[in-house]
Amino acid sequence: MTGTPAARGFTIMRRVAASRAAVFRAWTVPEELVWFENPGFPARVPTTVELRVGGQWRVHMVESETKEYVTGGVYREIVPDERLVFSHGAVGGWPDLDLDHLDDVPLVTIVLTDIDGGTQLALTVELADHLTEDEVRHWLGTGIAAGWEHTLARFDTSPDP
């Protein structure tokens, strides 16, 4: 069967009423990263951040009384107050991340730029070129785009036009 290749990712734009430095801290300081957790279901495992290329960040997500998991990423690039790039997932979490195969999970890039009164946050999720169309469809079918939208909605943001 032939057809249009599946999109290999997506971008979400948000305006944040805070400085780039404050937004960067909100993504990289464990005590400030608690916004990432689901409200109403407190994490039972502490958030950790090892802010260095190759370091991991981990957040315990509790979605309901019966569904919980660890998520996070492995940093691939860090430019303070401007850019974060990480392989999305956690060892033994969701997505399950194999440290020897970081290109098999989504790559997330966060770019922060100044705008009037705050920061524009661009979050891009990309799937590797070596993944088949079926693997790409599977990833996108997990609801990853809606999950990131839902997560970013917990930030002090409003959608960018």
C-alpha cells in the first residue's frame, strides 16, 4: 500500500508570562519541575534532574489510582535559558528508554525565545528517520501529542496563535 508518509513529529507553541531563565529553571530544577506532575495525584517518588549532557531527569507521573509510571529523558543538548534537547523516556518507565538506543524514542527539543512580556516556548517532538512508517504511526497513536498538550497546559501558558 502506498500513500502519504506519516508526519514524523509535531511542534507545540506556548506563550509563557515569565522570563526565559524562569522557564528554563522550571524544566531543570527538581523543586520547580513539580508542575509536570498531574494535579490531584501527588508523586510518591521524588523528581530528579542530572543537568548535564548524558544526564537523566525523571518525574513520577500518577494519572489515577491505578495508573502510574516514571517519565523523563536523557539530555542530548543543554543551552541555558535557550534550548533543551532530550531523548524522551525513562529506564523502566514510559516511554521505556534503553540507554544504548536513545534514537529509538522520541527526541524532544525545547526552544525558548523572548517575546513581549515573557517567553515563547516551542516544544518539538521528532521521531527518528530509521523508524518505519508503522512505528511512526504507533508512536503517534499512543497519544503522545495530546499528552504533551495536556502537560504543557499545566504550565502558566496560553496557546500561541
